[in-house]
Amino acid sequence: MTEVASRELRSNTRGLLDRVASGEEITIAVDGIAVATLQPIEQRPTWMNSADFIRKLARYQADPGLTAELRALSPDTTDDLAW
């Protein structure tokens, strides 16, 4: 990891951000003491095929017994009301 002084961040912000965008992590130092790290953010895909979506979604499924518990707690529904 590269360490640069805060004055370089001030004078060369775009250059440092370009380096970070290409994958480099840069530590910013003030008076020789590291105070922050610039690192690339995780790029999330803007599109995902259905198989990947289902696979990711399956990890976050609710407790299978939740539906039955909710029905027992509140047996009345509004399904019969017209919109």
C-alpha cells in the first residue's frame, strides 16, 4: 500500500483517484501519521441473469415457519377487500 502526504492529495487529487480506480490502495498521511485509506469500492453489476439472482436471493429467505406464525397471530386478512 502506498502512503502519500495530505499535500499530495490536495495537489494531485485526480491522479490519486485514477490510481485507486485502477485497484491501488493509498494511505493518506498528515504530518507523517496515517489518517485515512483510499481504496476502490466494490463494483456491483447493473444487470444479473435470473439464475444468479435466484442463487443470491435464496441465501436470504425468511424462516419457513414465519408464514404460519403470522397467520396464527393475525388470522384476518384484507384479501377480500376491493381496491
